Amino acid sequence: MTEPSAFDDVGRSAHGPASLDRPSVLVIAEERSAGADAIQACHARLLGPVAWTEAEMRLQHQGLCRAILAEASGVPDAVLERVLPLIADLVDAGDASAIIVFDPAQIDCVAGSIGSAPIELLCSPTTTERVASLYLALAPTAQRLHDIGGTPDSVRLMRLNEEIARIAETLTRLTRGEDEMSRPTSVSDPGLTYRAGPLLERPDIRVRDVRNAIRARRLRDQFFGPGLFEDPAWDMLLDLFAAELERVQVSVSSLCIAAAVAPTTALRWIARMTDAGLFERHPDPFDRRRAFMALSSHASLGMRNYVAAARHVGATIG
């Protein structure tokens, strides 16, 4: 005799009414997917799966649920453009959290369709990434803070936020100008040795120098192997700075490539750098499936002052 599934297609548990106390996850997918197993691992209730062709109607009449899991891999762009903005509206309204799973070729379409909504984006994720993302999406805010060190993924997110805060603080210091940079510091300041002193002038910045710095960073992987020198925040800052000097636009997918890390990791960095006020997202007026990324004016000034400070002490960009 076949053992009944833990969840059926309408969200009722085969194990009885007690499961109604569990948080529910609405799944949008063409068929039962790996997401169903991740939901079961998180002890949540599965609502669906709902086909993408029926998703618009379902989202407009959907009752309360803790999270939405949208399996977008293989779904036509035209369908994503109709459905994903509805999911983004629900998230922005605070009605649910959301996770979107997609293929690398869909990065620009997905990013362009959700705008700035705080949605977790998973590009070709592993089972561990699915479960970790669902766990964080389903946990109440207080529980998330309590369990922030409970999983490797949570630890990485915490460190990511700390790193972005550090970068933002550094750029803020660089934008304060000459007086701040020459201000005396205490003997115990660990950064005393590396202060550039007052900037007498800001030299012309050649885009070739920035691009050469990026190439030099990638050469390290050639000689030591990938993964040892991951620094996606700085790699993306350099790439956007070079693009600004060249007066060219950078798509989300292109910036993910520049980050030199897995797409899911790059997208998390992009989201958090945007939240930190370092990156800006500009929708493509000619193609709703695409958005362009750029440095904020604050980050741009910080990068220019960084290059000037590096030149002042005789250092190269990097």
C-alpha cells in the first residue's frame, strides 16, 4: 500500500488538522517540483501547485499565506512579465514573502519584472539553498533574528550585511573630502598607516586603468583557482564605475557576470548594495524585461575619491 503524501494539492495535510497551524506556501509551477520537497522539509503546508496560466487569477483572489514559491524555469518571458509584477505587489504590500527560482538566461526578465520588491531570487539553486531560503521566508521576524547563526546560509547573509555596511561606511568617509581625510586620529586607530592625507587635486581617471584592475583581479583565479578571492561587492563597484566612465549601461545579468560568483550570490549582493544606497536600478524604457544598474551619486563620488587617494599614495587601483 502506498503511503499518502504529506501534502495534497489544496494544502490539506494527510496527517490531520494539526497541520493547519503550519505556515502555508503557495507554489506556482507547471508540475510538482523540487520546491515541494523543500516545503515539506520546512514543515510548511503546500498550496498548489498552481499552473502559470492560472496564476494571475489565483494571485488576485489568494487568501493569506506566509510565502509564495514561483518555479519560473522554462516559463516564457511573456508569462513572467504578467505574473511576477503581481507577486511583487503582494510582497511590497506585506501580504507575503516570495521566492523565485529561475534559469541563468532569465535573470534580466525576472529582475526587470519584480522591480525593487524584496524578493529572494534563486538561480539554479541547490536543495540546500531552497530549504534555507524557505526557512528564512517562513520564520517570523523574531525567530529569524534568534536563529541568524543557525544555518551556513544564514551566517553568510549576516556576513554579507556586515560587509556591505563596511563598504558603505568606507565610501561615506571618502565622500567627506579633504578635511575628513586629513583629520588626526588616535594612536590606536588600526587604519592610521593607510590614510592618504589631504588630496591636493583629483586627477583624471582613465577607464583603461579601471578595466586593467578588473582584469588583474580575474588573473588571480587563473593561477590559484576559482573561489579563493571572491569579493563580489568590490568587483561590481569597479565594473559599474568603469561603465560610468564609458557612459554605457549595465544589465543585471552583465553585473552578475562581473561579480564572478554564482548568480544567486550575485543577485543577493545587488539587492543589498541597492538597499545600502550604493547601487541604483533603472528600468529599460524600451524593454520591460530588463533593468540597468548604476552607481548612486554617493557611490560614484566615493569611487572617484578612492582612485584619487590611491594615486596620492602611489598605489594602483584594485
